[in-house]
Amino acid sequence: MSGTHGTETTAGPVLGDTPPEATSATGEAGDNAAGIAAVGRVARELMPETGVIADPTQLRTYECDGLAHYRVTPALVVLPETTEQLAAVVKACSEHGVPFVARGSGTGLSGGALPRADGVLLVTSRMRTIREVRRADQRAIVDPGVINLDVTRAATPEGYYYAPDPSSQQICSIGGNLAENSGGAHCLKYGFTSNHVLGTELITPQGDVVQLGGLAPDAPGYDLLGTVVGSEGTLGIATTATVRLVRLPEEVRTLLVGFHTTDDAGAATSAIISAGVLPAAIEMMDALAIEAAEAAVHCNYPAGAGAVLVIELDGAAAEVEHEYALVERFCQENGSFELRLATDATERALIWRGRKSAFAAVGRISPDYIVQDGVIPRTALPEVLRAIAELSESSGVRVANVFHAGDGNLHPLVLFDGEKEGATEAAEKVSGAILDLCITHGGAITGEHGVGVDKAAYMPKMFTDDDLDTMQLVRCAFDPGNISNPGKVFPTPRLCGEVPGKRKKAHPLVEAGLADAF
């Protein structure tokens, strides 16, 4: 079984037998061996033996993130335990021109933590101290390797929790969440990671340690913190995060609602939100996704449902009671045939178990699959879902739909068997067509998984050359040496000294055979 992303024209490592080390996005093994050796010496002076990995067999443990279809063996892996150790290694990388990639738990789904064959992988999983939980300030200060759910566990005794909740929250880390601006089921009401990070200690690509933001909101000056959150490790590495804590609600109600079609479920979603009700979450799964979840975790969703909604309401008891009555009415008016209300924490967890297991669950019904991530306006859901169904029917490629219905963040799962001739290519074509649908309907190529190497080739479909030039000038301001997670996000890298604007001939890196143009 494998979970993959990508498109036929991805800027990342090439699918199939071509070794990813041979691509411009990931460097050439053996390049700058002297620089790698120098960085290794610095790391070994600062860390115990287990903190520096150079053995080829052990290095393969780190050859991919959650996007397992792309694999690159790093030249060196370093596992620092302190900010000082990490800053010293980054400084050595800068001095010796060695590219580096930061990695947390490795759960990312866009190849954002794909290593460089000519670089160092900096793994922050040992930096996992929760430094403070400040109840009076509704803040926590945590290291980048702290697991997302552990922040909530630490804050719960104080009456608070951390709202962003990716499906991988039991294993994903805060540093990775910050880099990708991760969302989750409850981002409909509470927002993404960027809405909950108030400050970060950042190691710049030159190895300097700087503080952006802090305990107080709205620091004066340019929003450098907002620039760093979601920058996918291309502007530096966060070594602490000051996060906002949310008060535990007085009441929570979790509903599971069965519908005959996704159109009916989508109509109910629009009716709920247009009436002014803002649930903590509205999640949708179609029949194929339900089939997979049943096979994997036996979640006992409504039999015969063409779609289900998982709806969660939270807040003051009186408010939740009023919203529940409205949600129940709108679901019934739009064709629901079964509505279940969780009566305790166990039932609530079972309802969520089916949804949160959905990505992995499709492995029960398909040997291979592509996890896609796109965003559309919520009102476009019926039209786009019908278009995806038509793509599936015309191509013969099955697509299971799991998504955040409340905000239009789609996660189509394109199923295929890579052992069958032409199956991978057909699945990639459908996956790419889904991203095209998102763009043409006013949406975006990613909602929360990031661009990474996976979707870099699609950036020119969303942005003009001037847009991309401006973004890369920002990157160059932080990282003029282009060593911080290079080869990610942008399809063609910018030389930081070159003048913006239209080019009359091929990009210098393209001419040198070091980059591809799309």
C-alpha cells in the first residue's frame, strides 16, 4: 500500500524508476562532500553519538515524509536537542554552502520534508519540551517537536485546549504544523495554525536566533511572523512556538447525519452556515470513503448512506441547544434519513474515528492511492463533486471524497493499483484534473497540506510571473544563499541577485541543467 500525491508534471522527483536524487529539486548525492563532512564534525562536537546519523542504512529511515512515493536519501541526519545545537549546525551549513531541510514527525503530505541528497536533514523530534502553560494569559510556549495533541493534554487540567487538530494530531508536531499552516476539522470555527501562533523563536538560514512576535498580540511593524507561518521551512526553522489556548466549551454536541447523496449533504451544509450557524466542524464523507472507514475501523455509519456529515457544535449550553435545533431542521429539510447524537465521550470518539482514519482506511480497499488537497468556495461543492464523479466515471479511476465541507477544503482520494500497466498514469491524470477544477472554480491548489515538491508545477496556474517573482524576493531576503529547504514551493528557483521581470532567454539554472521550467 502506498499513499501518494503529485501530478504528471510535478516539479518534484520523477515517478517510476527514475531515481529522485537525479532531479533538480533534491540535489546530487556526493555534491559538496567536504561541506557535509564539515557540518558533521560540528554536529558531533555538540551532540551525543545518537544525534548524528551517517550510516547509509539508517539514513534510509528518513528518505521521505508522509508522501512516501517520493524518496531521497539525505547525506546526513542531525537530531538536535536544544536551540543552541540546532543554530550551530545551521550556521555551519551556511558557512559551507550545504542545503538543509527541517523535519518534525514526518507526517507531511506534500513532500515538504523530502531530504536533499546533497544536504542535511535536521530532525526536531527530540526538541519536545512544553516550556510553559500560562493559564492567565491563555498561552503555551512549546518546542517544535512537541506533539500537537500533547499541547491539549497539558492545557486541559487548566480548562483550556489547543484548537488546530489535523487528523494526524496524535503524531504530528507543532513545528511541522507551523511550517505548513496546518488546519484540521475544527478550523471552520477556530481557524488554522496561523490564527493560533502568536510568536516563534526562529533560526535564520544564517544560523542567527531571532524572536518574532510573543505573548502579546499584534506586534508592531511588518508581519514577519505571518510570513514565516506556512512558509514550508524555506525561511528558517522555528525552535519555539507561543500558541493561543482556547477555553474548553461548556457543552459539545457531535452529530452523525446520513444522506442519500452528496448533493443533499452539501445543501444541508450551505443551509446551516447561511443561517448564521457556525459549527466547530462540518465534515463530509461519500459512499466510497464510508466503505473504507467501515473496513478499517468499523465505525458503524448509517447503512446505505451516499454521504454522511459529521457536525460538531460547541459553546455555551444555551447557544448549543439553539444551534442543534436549527441543524436538525436543516438536515431534515435537505433529505437526511438518519441523525445520531453522541451521548457520551465514547460515542463522540467513535463518530470521529471513522472520519480521522479516512486517509489510511482507503488502503483497505485499494493497494495505492493519491491523497489530494484543494480548496473551492463552499457554494461550488455540488458542481465540483459532480465534475469529480464524471472524471472518475470517464476514466475508470475510483475517487473517494473526504473533506471539510464547511470551508470547501477537499481531500479526494484517487484509488489505483500501481502494479497494473498505465494505472498510475491514469490516477495522476485524474488527480491533476481535480486541481484544475479547484483553480477554475475560484479555489486553490492546497488548503492545509502545503505545496512542497508535490504541487510546485501548479503554482504558475494560480500566480503570474510577477507574483512568483515577488514571493521569491521575500525568500531571498531571508535566505540569499538558497539553502533553507531549496527546491520546494517554486517550480523554478530564483537566483537571489537577478532582477525581477520577464526573462528574454532561459533561466540561468535551466541553462545549466540545474532546474526545470514548467
